[in-house]
Amino acid sequence: MIEKDDIERVRTLLNENIGKRIKLTAKKGRKRVIVRQGVISATYPSIFIVILDSISEFAEAGRTVSFSYADLLTKSIEITVTESKLEIK
């Protein structure tokens, strides 16, 4: 069960890494994984914002996506900061 302290711990970790480059791995169902590069833009009480890099010459850069802290805790997404991986226990 996810507790409020867990969410606060994740939010604090993300606050420390605002503005840093990340690799975002999202699990989208059966054997479907999407990997994107971006920057952590902001954190809010329930969500955090990531600005994605362009994925091809036809897609525009700067697309904004949001995720909940529970997504990290339930391993729906994984974030790797360029220096080190955010460990969520």
C-alpha cells in the first residue's frame, strides 16, 4: 500500500532533480515499453511535469507530459537521471 510518506519522499527526490536531463521509461501494457529523453520541469502536490525532447524530425520538441508520484511507486514508469538512477523503495 502506498502511504503519504512514500509520496513525499518521491516528491522530494524529484524536487532535487528539477532541471536535470532524464531518461523516462514508461510501460504501456503487454510487452510495450516507450523510452524518451527529457527534463524534469516542475513538481506539484499530486503530479510532476516532464518536458520531452523531439522524438523525430517530424515531432515537435518541448511536448509536456505529466505523471503522478504513484506511477513511480507502482513501477509504471522509471526515471533515470543522467548522473544516477532515482531509487524508489
